[in-house]
Amino acid sequence: MNEDKEKKNVSISNRLSPLESALFGIGLAFLILGIVTQDVVHMLSGVIIAGGSVALHFVKKKDWKKYWETHEVMLERQRERQRAEREKKDAERGKR
């Protein structure tokens, strides 16, 4: 079941690559159009679209699943430390 899900995720990510390229191309087209017509709105739109497509590429490259797994492990360790500290404080209060 997991293998089918992973294959499906891979195929979706492979389908998004042409979309990223198209977005980058559209951004460049807007940027060039803005430079030619000296329209600041088109230039700004081109920079935002092209920059967003580059950011999307790098975000997609990062292994977010691994990041969140590591994050959850760190949170659990922190909760355990806090729990141990509370128990230690409660034990000290009980002795007094």
C-alpha cells in the first residue's frame, strides 16, 4: 500500500516539473514585457512569478517528510524533559 502511495506521489511531482518551467517562462515573459514597455507592474509581476517558481523548485526539493519526522522527535524529547522536571519539582515539594 505504501509503495503505491509513494509511486503516486512521485508521479505527481514529476508532472509538476513542466508546470514550474511554464511558471518561470511566464515570469520571464512578464519581466521582458515590462522592460520593453517600461511598465513597472509587469516588471514586478515578472519578478514575483519567476521568483516564486524558483522558490517552489527548492521547496519541492527539500525532503519535508524527513524534516517533520525529525521535528516530532525533538518535540517529544522536549516534552519528556519538561515532564521529568515537573515530576522532580513535585517530588521536592512533597518532601518539604
